[in-house]
Amino acid sequence: MSEAGVVARPFRLATRMTPHVRHRSKYIDIPVPASRAFVFTDKSSSTAARAETLSQLISGLAAAERETIDGHLRRHDFSRWLTDVFGDHVLGAEVRGLENRSRLESVVDIRESIINAIGVRYYTTDPGAFSTQPAF
């Protein structure tokens, strides 16, 4: 018997009626440690552009030169970073599929598709809130 004068009874929780919603939007601007940042490279040398957040990755993709993006696509760098650093295996797999298509489609189209995939997954209010204007 408790202080309130009632007896505690065991109970069992029912299964969820709705799926768990991960509040992804909070991850878009949370930086990873500098040592885990995505570093944009061109022919194995840094372009000085770095991404420590997903929104910085989107900006970097939008601003990067075609050759820079192509190198990262061929090495599967974007999908690896999303999977290894952010632990987002679903988005990583989606981006891996896009990287695999990079030999068949233009770099510009693949870049847009990666930006959109990140936006759809992480921007809960307005997926169009990110810039996709190319630098080339």
C-alpha cells in the first residue's frame, strides 16, 4: 500500500498506434566535430569547403564545381559520410543509389537529387527552404 492509500498494480503497455517520428529537423544544423567534417576535395586536394552540418553539406553541394562533385560521387563519399558520421543508414542507402547512377546521369541532376533527398528527410516544415542554385 502506498501513501495515497491505493495498491500499485502491474500493467502492460499496448503497442504503438502511430509510428515513432524522429524529430529530424533538429539534426540539420547540429555540427559534428571538426575531425568528422565532410571536406570537399578536387583531385585529392582540399577546396577549403567543409561541412560540419547537413545544411552546410547542402550549401557545399550547391556551390561545388562539377569536377569536385563527380569525384565524390565516384568514391561514394556522400553516402559514406551520411551513414558513418550521422548514422543515417536509410538516407545513406538512398544517396548510394544516386551515386551509382552518376555514370548514367549528369552530375547536376545527381547533385540536385542528393540535395532533395536530404531536404525531404530532414526539413520537416519546408523542404524547399534550401538552395539548389548551382555555381556552374
